[in-house]
Amino acid sequence: MSTRRRAREIVLQLLYEADVNDFREAESAKKFIRSRMQGRKALTDFACDLLTGTIEHRVEIDEHLSKLSSHWALPRMAVVDRNVLRLGAYEILFADTPGRVAVNESIVLAKRYGDKNSPRFVNGVLDRLMKESSGKVRTDQS
């Protein structure tokens, strides 16, 4: 498993937790990430950036996802799917991750943690987001 993929899994765990409970303190989240990344600074920083970015842009991300997920309101989505989409959307809209990589990594997370329909659903929504946002917020060229 790629180490960045592992970082995304850890961020997904924290996003899931924040979705069903109150979000933990930033220092506690960073400590959790650091322990799971076994002290690897670059990966810890990557995961922390993903987490804080997704949380900070959550309202804007949710607006995009609501528009693109036809027939599915965010509260009706499975918690895992909703947070995989949020993480993928953050990477597409705000991070330096190429859009196709963000979509593929999100599909892998959906396969691993969602149900049998999750990968297709996540792919459809994020693919539409990637096409819609191409050139608006950032370009796909890194």
C-alpha cells in the first residue's frame, strides 16, 4: 500500500469521526496522525494538510457535492461515502493532487470501506466534479 494511501485512510477515519461526533482538537488529531504514520514527518504533514483543508473547506465542498450527487442529499449518504467524497473533492478543488489521482484514490477508499455500490457512486460524483472544476479553481496540471 502506498504510504500516501495510508495517510488518506487515516484522514478518512478522522473525517468519519468528526462527522458522527464532535471534531477532536487539532493537536489531538495531529498526534493521532503522527502515531499512525510512525513519525514520518512528510506523511504526517501531508495527512494534516488533507484533514485541515477538508474541514476548513467543508461547506464549499458540501455545496459542490450536493449539486453533483443527483437524487442523493448529503445527509442521506452513507457516512463513509460522504467523507470519501469530501476528501476526494478537497484534493480535486484545493490540493496539488492531480484530479485523476484524487478520483482513483477515492475509489480505492470506497472499495475498501464502503459497500458494493460505493466505488461506482464515488467515481461518478468525483468525475463530474473534476470535469466541472477543470480550469475554475485550479488546473489538473501539477
